[in-house]
Amino acid sequence: MAKWTFEPGHTAAEFSVRHMMVTYVRGHFKNINGTLEFDPQDPQGSAVNIKIEARGIWSGEAERDDHLRSADFLDADNYPEITFTGKEVKIVGAHDYAVSGDLTIRGVSHEATLNVNFLGTWETPWWEDGEDKGPKTRAGFVAKTRINRHDFGVSWNAPLEKGGIVVGDRVEITIDAEAILEST
């Protein structure tokens, strides 16, 4: 099984959650780290470990980002990492997999399934100090899931004056991952 490392500069996660009953707020995490054991010819034997720095959240509004880092939401001071450890891979299409594993947010773990689309592999340059030291083999993936934030203790909310709530319960998560082949 080939060993891969996620390239933090080209791997990101996005979340989307309903806001004030009328729209969605999106946020991003960059510099995601992790490892992958993956063979495109035998994806069922794969394993994945992803680490996201909770303090790295960015939604485009500094005050909201501070609130999202607080104990009301991610409690990033006490739980600095969001992790996913994939345990089982099911093939659901030619390049599509259902990867089940443990998602941990705020120190609370629940099983989650990532719906993964494998985008392929390719040889690319590898630049260091202005010099091409490649080629390197890269693989691309897009993974999506939906969670209930309350399952992870992320339960802050406020009622709206005319009914409804500020923050929805369901959170859509998308991970765009670029992995670099380390060894076969």
C-alpha cells in the first residue's frame, strides 16, 4: 500500500451551516495535515488520518471567527485539533468511495462517513528554493459529509425575535485534498 502525505498548502476544508433561517455561512480551514495509505487499484485497503487546526478557522469576519474559536463552538483553546481517522472503505463507483471512521470535534468522537471522489494522480514538478527537484506524484480527492453539530457538543444558539434560531443544526463539510506520494 502506497504511503501519501497531505500537502498542507493545497489541502483545505470548508463548512457550511444555516444562518438566521435564510442563508448559509461558510468557513474554511487551511494547512490541513495528515497521512494516507492508498492504492488506486485496491482502495478498500486504504487508511486515512486527518488533522485540522481548530484555531485556523476563517469565515471572513474576525469577530465571528473569534466566536467560532470560543467555548460556544469549537473551544479551540481546550481542543486544538479536529481529527478524522478512516477505518473502512467501501467502493461505491469507479472513483467514488464511502470512507467511515471517527470524527473528533471538541474531544467528542462520533462515526462519520466521508463520500470521497478520487480525482486521479499525476506527475508534477516539486519546487524548493526556486529549483525543480521533482517530479513528485500527487493524488487529488474531494470528500463530503454532513454532521449534526450537537453530536459534538457544539450547541450554542440564540432564538430570533420572530421565531427560528441563529445557527442551524446541520453542518455540511467538504475537504479538498492533495496528497503527495512518499513511498510505495
